[in-house]
Amino acid sequence: MTHRFLKKLGSNSNLESRGSLPSDSQSDLTSSNYIDPLGLKVIQDDDAALADVIAIHGLNGHWKDTWTDPVSHKFWLQDFLPKAIPKARIMSYGYDVSTHSPQPIPQQTVYDHAQDFVSKLVQMRTRSKTTERPIIFVAYSLGGIVLKSALIHSHNASASHLPHHRPIKASTYAVLFIGTPQQGVDGTTIASLVLGVGSLFVHTISRYYKALNRDSEWLQQQCSTYLSISMDFVTKCFYETKKTATKAGQFQHIVPKTSAVLPGAVNNESIGIHKDHLTLVRFAHEDDEDFRNVSETISDLVEEAPTKIADVWSREREIIRIGTYKPPFSVPFSQDPKFVVRQALAERYSDFFSRTKLHKRLALFGRGGTGKTALAIELGYQFKIFFLSTAVFWVHAGSRTRFEQGFSQIADDLQIPERDEPDKNVMLLVANWLSRPNMAPWLLILDNADDVTIFFDPDHQEDEEELSKYIPQSPQGAVIVTTKNKRAAAVLCDSDNILEVPPMTPEEARSLLQKRLGREIETDNTVDEFLRELEYLPQSITQATAFMVYNSIEADAYLILLKSESEQMQLLEEPYADLRRDRQVPNSIIASGKLSFNQIEREDPKAIKVLSLISVIDHQAIPQSLLDEAFEYRPLESTRSMGTLKAFSLLVPHKDNANYDMHRLVHMSIQAWLKSSQALKEWQQMAVRLLARCFPSSDFEMWALCSAYLSHADVVLRYSTDGLPDRMLQRGSILVKTAAFLDRRGHYTRSETRIQESLSLREKILGPEHEETLVVIQQFAVNLRYRGKFEDSERMCLRALDARERLNGNSHPKTAAVLNDLGILLRNRGRWTEAASMHRRALEARKKNLGGEHRRTIESTVSLSAVLWHLGQNEEAEILNIRAIEAFQHTLGTKHPETLTVVNNIANTLWSKGFLEKAEEMFNEVIEAREAILGEEHPDTLTTCSNLGALYWQMKQFEKSETISRQVLELRSSVLGPEHVDTITSMNNLAMAIRGKAKASQDTTNLNEVASLLREVISARSKALGPDSPDALGAVNNLALTLRDMGSFEEAEAMFRRTVAGLEKVAGVEHPNTLSCFANLATVLQEKERFEEVESLFRKCLKGRIKTLGENHFKTQEVSKQLENLLNTEQIVIKERISAFGA
């Protein structure tokens, strides 16, 4: 297309050429002072030069004029640059890429120019005995494309082919690309640049611009190859920021930034030059900002280069010393010339090619068919090119047997002694051999390493040894792993070296399709749909194109077959030849298509029912138990039906054989088949009825099943009820059951909308006081409590309680359940006395109706003990906790969430009684268990973490307290929200930890921050709980302590008195918190020398603590000491006053 356009434009030969790419020269070669424009021109020389700086012009360029300002006639490589880099040899290279010269048309290609350039540069540096001197290239426009080809050519030189060309790449320290079309330019830009070029030169132009076209496969391949070697250079990409005026009277970026940069290149930087493309490398004076930018960059590179290149040449001489060493290369597949470089992946794995003395590993992880093996093959060949002396080994790691076979082959390739002796462990021999300090570099590729247990078996469930120990970790080696199993990737590689290989992007998939078909294809909706139906999977596309080529059909015809119910499965079962696929790994993508369901129905009617149900639930992790619930087949019938489906590869069993996966395309195909037979809705409603009936309760024992069913419930909730009451009630049942499970798992927000909809449905159909409606009301009250919406929760609780007492009676277990929930809510709101009353009522009712050992009775015991602890009644709380822990450990086990709640409560009681170390130990045990069972971010886990942080504050371990409190605050803000009461508690704890640390270090600079945090806490707690709630008053007390530390005694006194008055009212005079406030108020009054009131407060606190905590409690002893110090201080002050009075 470009060629035809150029021919059309070539008819007018009188127009001048305009634009940077076709012309960057103004030289008159007919001048009497003629200088051969071709070859290397030395502009500055110095025997002590640190580096060579070599400039390369672009299309229609000239070694001098390209770099000369047309107005000032300043040739900056000669007039300005030597002053900036006096210790460099500066050269400019000229070559013939003219499109409108009167001379004969050159026939050289870009690669020819590149090889010619390398040859001339080698000769020049050899003659001057500067072979190992560092090189810094400055390449403009097309010159950058020529330079990249030159570096790739030099890199590919070997001992047997042009070995003298290799030093150029080895000596290259940096490359400055200026306006180089790295990604090509589009046809419109090319057209604007070649307006007026005579037809005589069309073929020359066409050849260059075909290579520079944005769709040029050659240019893309060059970029990919350069990226793989770019880690050996510093790359600077300078781009134009101004648009260039074209002959057509338009302004445009000739080489826009998107084309001028090199994403994915290592040590790469992109820098803008404030010029258009024509003037990018023309500077009128030394003070030009862009010149300074370029020259300073070059100057810095010249200083850095010698040390770096010396290291490179040290390695290069080692390669030369090795000489004829031919490292083994055992990749069993040929390099794929149709391989598609995936830019996003290339940017991630490019670091793998960096030179380092550390062992490197890379795991290519992804689902089947994404091209992991193809990428590993390409990387193996790239490694061979990049590191000439590196051995590359390929091991099929899908099973223990194949792994052992692969290592045996390595032993043969390396000719390891003793490998044939029967009593020798060949894998150990290989591992030791590759780990030798003098071993040459090597790369080991482990393909299809999906079974993690053969590499790592922490529970020692397998009798055989772990194979991971035979994979060497020596610094001269590297390992690439391909796997579908992310756990295997994590075992074999560090987490930051796991690279997920996803399906291709649509553009990459289209490129692969073109390469597989061997021709360009028009981009249209048919092709897009074709690729989308194949899910952009390289394996699916490869199989489909093999079928198309073999049968001489196009994408539209293949799509027809793919959508044909009678032909689709046979089409996708069609085997295809793939030279780069392990013969022992199946290449069928039957799961991408649809089976002839009529045939299965004839062969096994029960199997088609199973298949139909699966098509209307989630296609992943399908539990066998759910299928058993649906059909109640006898074991033999079930085995046969599932066997049929597995035989057709429609189901992929999990390793436990208790769950199955179905590929998405198959899933969708079955739905289409059911829809065509008017059966889809029927199966959807069957799935709704099934989940409504058998979704489990939210009890901990059923969590695993709830989790397995949840995704399937989510799918069926998408189906319409058609306004039918029975279907609406079934939907409501699924909503409330899944909501209950989500609440238990701590996902309160996800649960909320489900409960609301379920309540609305049941109120509408069943009425506001129907049994099922009341169940949802109670669940909604609990959800509101979890989310910190206490007023709404209390309103719901009271509504449920009123209905239960009227409908079921005051002592009914269902009434008791509401009482227990209401008690917990009241406790959270700080209304402890009311809460205790509710829990005692619930406990008595449950004892009467269920018995003292019933699980719900023990639940009420636990709830009552928690509120008694808040009330300071530790002895009774401890008795109840002991009773509960004995019962729960016996009936539920030590790791049950309800058991852990009791252990948490016991730790709180121990803390209150002064056994701090024992409380710490128990909190840590609960945290470890809750993290394992509930997860690190579950609200219950965070509650115990919060308790531990507060305990560390009590133990004066303020660093630990601050660290934990910060972590919990961050997680609670994320999980519960910044305004949740638990989040505010964490803010309070953090403030107190900071205050404790400041006080311990006598550094008061952070106390303003503490005061600010505590004012936020007071405001939030007052809003959520009320200003006179215990928690709000506790925050007021904490702020008063901080103000006291800051010397604000008047304000501190007022706040302490407010706290004392409030706590006496809501908690009582003898409550531990009230007694603490007496002592705190006393410390402020002591500063004001009001000794009588201070003494009274200390004595009141001491008396209360002796009564509630005992004489030996650390808090009792603490206030006793305060009183003793006060009395001593008071005597001293009295004596001083008498003495002063006498004087």
C-alpha cells in the first residue's frame, strides 16, 4: 500500500524534498573543497581519550551538515562539544542514504549499512590500538535504526563468524537516540515527508520507508532484539516536543514520543528536546539549553564509561580464553520465527538478562494455553545469543520420572564422570557439577512444573524425596520455570520473580494470527470475533489456524463451524501438528468448544442432566457434593455420569476429585444449546431451588461448604424471578444464607445489601412478623452492629424482641437469641448494666429450655462474662469463662472461633488481675489461631491484635504498642471504615502509645499530635456512642492525661472532673476505670499543692482497689506508693513553709 502511494507521488519531480527523515543535509558536494562525505571523520583526537563519541546521521544526511546550524553555521560536534568533553575522541560517520542525489542510487539495505559501519569502525580502532576504548554513540533519526542493527550484528559475531566485529558491542557504554523512529512511523507521516520526490528514487525510498513503517515486522523484531541486549548499555532516547511544518502545509510530530522511546529497555531514560524534528541536532550557540542537556549527558557518560567497560572486557577476555568451548544446548524445539513478542511481558523479564553474580530464577506462571512454553523456548534462544558461553538445558518437569530423565540427559551432555554407575544418584551428580565454582554459566529450563509436591512436601506426605534440592542455586546459573500452578512457582522462585503469562492482548493475538496464516489480514469484526471466541489463547489460535490452513478456509468460515452445534466439537477436537509442543502433553482444546450434546444425551441421559446444571452455575470449583444434592444418583450412576463428562474433557477434576472446573467456552456453548431447546430457564430455576435448599448454615463447621457454594449462589442470584412469589422467596433464602456466611467471615458490606433485599421480599410476601421475616430482622440487627450502626441495630433488635415475646414467649430459645444479641449491642454501646440484665435473662431462658451444657447456653455464658469484665466484676467473669472454655474445648475443639473468643476473654481477665505476661501469651495464641482460621484482616483477629497492643502499653513496651496499634488502625480503616467505633479505638490506642513513648523518653514534641488524635477520638465516640458513654469518657481521661503532661493543668483538671462525674454515674464509684480517674485527678491537684484533696482521692482509690483487686495487685501497689510519696512531699512542704515563715 505504501509503495503504490509513493509511486503516485513520484510523478512530480519539480517539488523540493521536505522533512527530516528524507533530508537532514544541506551540503553541496560539488564544492571545490570537496571532502569525501562517506566514512569516519575524526573531529577531535587525544591519545589519552577516555572514550570515543561517534555521531551517525539519518536519511539524506551528511557527516557534517546534519549537525550544523544553517543560520550560525556552527558545527557543534567541532565548535562546542570538545570544550565540554576534552578527554574524548569525537567522530562523525557518513554513509550514503540519499533519496535525491544526482549520484547513482545506492542499493544498500539498513543491515548492509550497519555491517559496513561496524567494519570501518573496527578498522579504525584497530589501527589506533583503541579496541577496548569505551564508545558512546549519538544517533539521529534513521541513524538510530542503523546503529541498532550494527550493535545486534556485533553482538551476534562469534569465534567462527566475524569475531573481530564483536568488540564494538563489548565496548559500547551508552547510546543516545535522537528522534529515532524506534516504533516506526505511520503511512500519513511518511507521505508528508516524501512529497515531491521524483519517480527515479521511488524504489529507494520505498525500501527504507517500508522498514520504517509502524507495522514493519522487521522493525518490531529489531526492537525486541535490542531490548534483549539493552541491559549492557545506557540508553537515552531524546524526542521532539515541537511539531514540524510539512510541504503540505500541516504541522505534525514526525517522530512522536510514543515512537521515539524504547519501553522495556534496561537503563533507559526518555528526554525531551524543545525543537522540531528538523532542528533536533542543530544548535546555534553553546548556551542553547538543549545543547547543554545533550553535552552534559555525554560528559557524564564519558566519565563513567572507563570503569564499566573495563569490567565488560574482563569478561570478554574470559570468553576469548575459553575459545572453542561449545556449551551444550538441549532445547528440544527449534526457534519459532513466528513468535510474537509481548511487550508487557518483555518489560518484566528483561532484567533476567542483566549481568550479575547472583543466582537468578524466573517463573512463567499462567493457565494452560497462554504460551508459557513458547516463551521459554524463545528465552532459551535469546539466552544463547546474549551469553555465548552459556549452556542451556531443557527438562520436562511434569512428573518425577521425566524430571529424572531430563537430568540424566544433562549428565550425558556434560559428560559427567560416574553417571553410568548404577549406585550413583545422577540428579545429585548434576546438581553438584553445575554448582562447581569453575563451571561455565548455565541456564536450566523446567517446563510444565505443575505438581508442587514433587518439589516441596512440607508434611512429608510423599515417600520420595523433594526434587527442589537438586535444582542448583550457584551464582553462575539461572533457572526458568513454566507452570500452571502458582504454588509451584512460589516454591521454586521468589515471589518477585513470578511472572504471570496471561492470554494475549487483542493486538498480539491478531499478530499471531497473521504470522500463522503467513499473510496480512484485514482488521474487521469477523477477525475480532474469531479471536475473542478463542479467548486470545495462543494455543487455541495456533490450533485454529492449523485447521484453516489445512482446509483452505478463512476466519469467517471457521467461525461458522465454531458456532455450529453439530460441527463445533469435532472442529475443536481436530488434532494439529505443532513442532514446538511436547508430544506427551495433549494439544487438544476441546474445552474451548462445544460437544454434540445430543450424542451425549443418547449415550448417557444422566450425564446430560449434570452438564445442564453445571452450565447455569459457576464454571469453576464445582463441588461434587452440590451435584450429589441435585440428582441423588446412586454411587455407580454418579461415577458413570461423571466419567462420561471427564472422558469428553468437559470437566477438569481437581486433585481432590471433590471439585471440577469447566472451561468458559464450553460453559457458554451448553447455555446456548439449552436456550435453543427452550430449556435454559428451567435449568436456571432448578439451580435457584437447589441453592435455596442446600446452602449451608453459617456455623463454623460448615464454612468450607459455604465457601464452596458461595460463587454458585452468586451466579444464580443473577436470574430473574419473573415476579413469582415462590421464586422470590427462594431468592430471599439464598440472600439471607449467603449474607449470614459473609457476616461470619467479616465481609459486612457485601452482606448488607443481601439482607436488605431479603427482608424486603419476605415482608412483602410473608408479612412483617412471619417466622422467616423475623430471622432476617435478627440477622440485619447483627449486621448493623458489626458495621457500627448501633442505633439502627438497637431499633431492629427491639422490633424482633417485641415480636418474639408476643409470638413465642419470654423464655423461648428464639427470644433468648434476640436477648443475647441485644445484650452484645448494649455492651458495645457502653450500657453495661443493661447489657448484663439482658444476658442474664438469655442465660436463664436457655438453661431452662436447652440445658446448661447446650452450645447456645454456653454462648450466653460467654456473652455475660464479657460484660462482667467491663463492669469490673472479674471474679465472676473468670468463673464463667472457665466453665465456657471447658465446655467449648470439649465440644468444639481448641481452634474453633467461639473457643478462641473465650480464650481472648480470659486473657482480658488475666490482664485486669495483673497477670500481664500470661495475658500476653494467650493473646498471641489467639492471634495465631485466628489468623490461620479467619485471616489476618478479619475483625475478630484485629480485635485481639488491638488488645495486645493495649496490653503492651500497660506493660510500658511502647514501641511494640505503637507498631501494633498503627497496623490495626490501618487495617480497620480499610476493612471497617475510618468512622467505625473499632477504628476509633485503634486511634485511641495509637495516641496513648505515642504518649507513653514520649513520656518515657522525656520528649514532649509529639504530645500535640497525641492531643489532636484524642480530640478526634472524643468527637467520634461522642457521636457514635454518646458523650457520657464509658468509651467517650475514657478518651476524655486520656486527653486530660496528655494535657497534664503538657503542663495545661487547669484544662486537665476540668476534664478529669468531667470524667470522674460521668464514670461514677455510668459505671459506679468502685469501677476500676472510676478509681483510676480518682488517681489521675489527684496527680493534677498535687501539682497545684492542694494536698488535702489529693490525699482524699488517693485514699478513695486505694480503698476501692484493695476491695476490687486485692492488696497485691500492681495497680493497688501503684496508688499506695503514690499516697506514700504524697505524704512525704506534704511534710517537706510544710517544713519549708514553717521555715520560710520563721525567717
